[in-house]
Amino acid sequence: MRSRVLLIIALVIAGCATTSPAMRPLAVAIGDYDGRSCPITIDHESYPDQRVAVEELQSRLAGVDRRREVHITGIGNTPYRCIGGVIFALQRLGFHRIGFISEPAPTTSANPNGR
């Protein structure tokens, strides 16, 4: 009995440790605002105009599993309206696992604490 429980636990852990290509996070990068729109990159495909990209996002993701995570990255000085528009479009499509990836700006001084 104990060996069956351990086998089940091992299978569950092994299943959690592997990520199928279909369930890897969808990467969405939103670029700097150029005065008209924000360019978007969806899984390494670039779209220079956000309005086109949101429409493309809706048509491209029509058959994608809605349980899939989406990771959004803002590049440079991306205004929140660009990020919010993409989040809104993803929510309308039924995606609920949307994360925002951010990195702190690199420090220019020799001391990373800024002192």
C-alpha cells in the first residue's frame, strides 16, 4: 500500500515538473510609446501598432487553451494605457492567469544601493 502511495506521489511530482510546449506561458512584450501607439511582440512576432496587435491577439488566440498563463513585459517607459489595453483584451478572451513581469532599472553608480 505504501509503495502505491509513493508511486502516485512520484507521478504527480513528475507531471508538475514537466511543462508541455502547449502550456508554456504566452510571452507578450509591450514597447515604448511612440506618440501614436505601443508596439507589441507576441511570442516573438512583432506588431508595430498596438491597435493591429490587439486585433491580431484576439484572432491568433481564438483556439488557445484559456488556462495557459500569459506573461506581460513592459519595455522602457511603457504607459499603463498600453499595458491595460492588452490586459483588457486578454481578459475579454477568457484568460485569467495574466502576470506582469518587471525588472528594476539597472543602477548606474558603482554602489547598487545608491549611496
